[in-house]
Amino acid sequence: MNSKILIDLILIQIICVNIVDISGVVSHIENAIARSLKLKSVSIHLIECSYCVTHWCCVIYLLFNGALSLNTYAIVLVLCFLTSVTKEVLWTVRDFFIYIIRLVNRLF
């Protein structure tokens, strides 16, 4: 397997976790759909969890690149399994940067 594909899969996972779990875009989309349909709430299960979004984005990426094999699919499944860990790491990095910004603001 090409190392570029592995790096791309990891980046896809990070992007999916950021969009689905951290940004809140999914809940805004569901709320907008619910308002337009005059419903209390709408649930779009396909895009609600970063596990599913990561899985399908990575599989589609591998299909378009002609790199889908048992090995690459196993890597996709591992990356899907690690979405909750990635989310916690991203929150920790965010909190670290907030701490640094506040520290710098206090100094100046």
C-alpha cells in the first residue's frame, strides 16, 4: 500500500471527526430540515456519527483511487474504531491552544 493513501485515510478520518463530532454541522443540518418540514426533530443516521462518515468517505476514496483491498479496508475499519480517540485528541489540542492564547494575552 502506498504511504500517500495511508496519510490520506488518516486525514479523511480527522476531517470527518472534526466535521461530525466537533463542529456541530450535522445538528444544524438536521434542525434546518426539521424546521423546513415543520417537524420537532429529524435524524439522519448516515451522517450522525463520525464512525459511519469516516467509513463511507474512506471506502469511496479507496474505490476512486483503485486501492480498495482487504488490507486497506482493514485499515479503514481501524481508523473508524479510533474515531472516539481522535475526537478526544482534537479536543485536547483545542484546549491546549486556548490555554496558550490566554497565557499570551495575560503577558501582553
